[in-house]
Amino acid sequence: MRRPGTPSITVTPRVAVPGAVVLALVVVFVVAWTTRPGTAQVTVPGGQHTAVTAITRSCPPAAPGGAAPHVSMIALPAAQSGAASSGTATAKPATPTGTATFSGILAAPATAATTKAAATKPVTVTAPGAVTSVTVPGGGGAAVAANGKMAEGFEAEQTDASGTGVVTCTHPGSDMWFVGTGQADGASQVWLYLMNTGNLTASADVTILTDTGQQNGLNNAITVAPGQYVKENVTPYVQGSQAIALRVQANTGQVAASVWEGGSGGGAWLPQANAPTKSLVIPGLTVASSAARLFVVTPGSSDAKLKVVAYTPAGAAQQFPGTPVDASAGAVTPLALNSLGASAAGLKLTSSAPIVAGVLVPGSGIGSFTTAVPPVTEQGVVAANPAAKGVTVGLLLTAPSAAARVTISVISADGTVTTPAADQNVAVTAGHTLAVTVPRPADGGRRPFAIVVTPQPGTGPLYAVRVVTSGTGGLSAPVSSLLPVSSAMTSITLPPTKDNYTAVLP
């Protein structure tokens, strides 16, 4: 087929062939020159915003020995002029897989109860701005999907019977880390849950690290059928450990992962940790921090040298003064934070090699875990907070590099929004951590409520953890729950893009 606007080529047999070849090469050069790259580029500038229109979360099933889990969710779309588009958020139960196709799987077999749970109709929510709680039938996991306006500012958490959010429902991903205490130091049980909310079969590899290095056990990929979850007992592979880390890498499809650790007095979910990096911030160390333990994972082949700075209400304080702390390559290094005293704090870790890290804060049962999180962007939301008597709910806010000002609001179960400090914003001094008590809504009865943390324009990076304590003493009482505050985005920023034609067809 002849390109319009270019000379035609006639190839004749015998003696005309060499000249025709030369002429063809000349024509190709002319076409390439006239269509060369550099003049045919389309650039889309970055910084443009687009609304979040769809989101998927996976909530783990009930912890060992626990009752049927609950899921609390809320959507906080940005204010818009004109009629808002419609949207829904749907929570539907997932059932455990009955397939045990590889060694080590401890998935519960399909039963009449799980079959009934699979047939349960999804719960559909269409009202943004109010907390909605549902019970997951059969004790299984839950797939939560939101679209339209319900996807904007969306947050979902698994809750306990008191209405306390105990673990954030996670996005499906391809590479996830979890860091916690070891089997010989409080975690007599360690369970891994892999959930597949997609339509295709997924598989994932699991790497287990302890303070003595990488452990054998889960050497084969774990397959998870669509709409199902797999429950894996990790305890046999971490015997005698002081600290552990699990890395979950999806090699086909996408999975969501959750890890639960339990001891003689109860258990807790591990928050999903950061990807390996050389600088990270861990907020949420409460007044029990004098006995808190830091776990540092060095996944690479080189040891890491660490500098740890604690930001307290009194300012910055270097931990482990003197020479940098060594963290062994390919292992988890446990460190006691004895020098903090009875003080709330956030930690900044600076490392010579990429690391992953988490902290165990003593409290009820095994204690509660916090980990490195990104700073709160646009708005941070915790969907489930208890309003019962005998508990105190608060926030631990850390501003490591620059002063931060935030507005803290509470949303009752019926959607009523109140701002406890209506006459002024909450200010966090640079290099400090501030503990703030959050009162329950006055008209919310004893129903769980949501907390919204909104950084003000121009504020410095702010890191936040929701804390729940029980008994007298306010935020100084024993900790019963920590939950890193996640950013609930209503829009995302598009990166700059450029079309560049770098190939020409003759």
C-alpha cells in the first residue's frame, strides 16, 4: 500500500533491480526525515487532579478464637457544586478456600456454614458522610468495593465488639511487608491471611525472616482462588524467634494480606509496613514507650547502620547515642527503647541501607503495633472509634521537620460533624509529638464514631496514630488499640506524561 504524498516505486526484473533498491532506500530516508521524532510530541502537564472513582479493600476474617468480625466504613467526598453523582459502597463476605494443593496450607474446608455465607447478599451503602457498620456472616473475610462518590474519601476497618477499629482493610497489592514480635517473645501464635477479591486466581510467595535470618517453611507459592481467602499458620516456622517479618509478593494476580499475632492474654493485627527505604517515620508510641520494642528489617545483602531520633512532647531526643546501631542484613533486629521514659513519641529512622520497621507498644494482651506510615495527605480518617464508658480515644501527632496545624473533627453514627476545638486549629511544634484526647460526639449515644484529621494548607508533614486506652488515667492508661491514620483521598494528582514517537515504519 502506497503512503500518500510519497513517490511510487516500480520494480522491474533483471537489470533494473539494483537501481530500484537504491531508490527504495532513498525514499525510506525521505519518509523517516520528514516524520522524525522531536516535532511530534504531546505533553500533558503534571499537577492536574482527578477524582477517585473506584476503590477496593479486603478485610481479614475473624482472628483465632474471635467472634464474627464487623466492618465499619465511611466515605467523605469533597464538597462540589451542583448535583453529586451517585455511588455505592458494597461489603460482601468471602469464604475460605477448601483447596489444599500445596504443603503447609491450613485452609478450613468448605462447609454448609461457609456455603451459606457465600450466598449472603451484599450489603449496599449509598449515603456518604455517615459511619456504616456491618457484621460479616460466617466469620469470613470481606470484600469492600466503592465507586462514584462513595469512593471519595473512603475508609474501611475491621472492628471488635466495642466498635474499635483494630486493622485497616487493605488494598490488594503485589508486595507487602509485616513486622512484629517473635514466637519466644510474646507471640505464641502467628497467622497469615491471603485474600483474593479479584476474578482471577492469584498466587503469592511468602518470605519469612527472623532475628536469625531467613526461615524455611513456606517454600511454595500459595494459590488463592477468586473471591476466597487462605489462612496459613506461620508459628511452626518461627520457633524461638525474638522478632519476625513476613514479605508477601504476588506473582500472578493481586492479593491482600493480613497478619495476626497472639499470646496468652490476647492478640493484635500487624499494620502493613512500609516498603524498604532509608528514611522513615513511625508515630504512635504512647506513654508506655519506656518498654516499647523496635524491630528493624534489613532485606538487602548489606548490614544497615541506623540513627534513631525520638520526637517527644519535650522535643527531639537521639536514641542509642554514640555509634550508629547495626542491623544485620537478611534478618530482623530487635531493639529495646528503654531511654524514652514515660513519654509519647514518634520515631525517625535514618539508615545506610533500605529498611522496614515496626514497633510493639505494651498494653492489654500482647500489646499493640505501629509501623512507618506516610504523612497524612488531604485528610486522614479512622472510621471506627469506641464511645463506651471506661475508654479514652485520642491521637498521637508527630511533626518531625516543620510545624503542623490540623483540624480534628468527629462524625457520629448519624453523620453529624462536630469539631471539638472549633475556635482554633491544633498546633504541633516542629520536632515534637502531641497527644490529643478526642471526645466522643455529644449526641452520638454509645455508638462508634469516626475521626477526621485535616492538615491545614502550608503545614509541615504530619504523622498520626489513633490510640485507645482503657481504665482511668486518660491517654496515660494501658493501651488497648493503636491504628495508624490512613489518608482518605478524594482526588489524586496526575503525573506529567509525554507522547514521543521514536519509531518510523517504512
